[in-house]
Amino acid sequence: METRFRERIESWHDLPVPWKSLSQVELATAEWVDWYNHRRLHGEIGHVPPVEYEANHYMKSTKPQVTTTI
């Protein structure tokens, strides 16, 4: 088991890397995080994106704030 794991890790060095600079890696990471939170449909929470589920949760669990203007 340990040998297969080590071989798998070592094989990653042979993979082509699509990014040429740190800024490209940062942009790709930000795009993935945006997709993960805003567009990915999560099956455990009713097939809605996590951000939508969280917004719905807070709308249901908090009382509306009433503001008055004078």
C-alpha cells in the first residue's frame, strides 16, 4: 500500500502544468472557489448551491430588522 501511494505521488511530477505564473494559479483557484460556492449543486442540501442554501437558512432563522426614519 505504501509503495503504491509513493508511486502515485511521484507520478504527479510527470503531469503537464497548465499555469505559467503564480497569478494564473491564483486566478484558477479563485475561479474554482467561486464555482464551488456559487454554482455547484449540493445533493445533501436539496440540490442548491451552498451560498443559496446559506442565504435561505439565515432568512428563515433571523427576524427581519425594522428600521425607522425620522
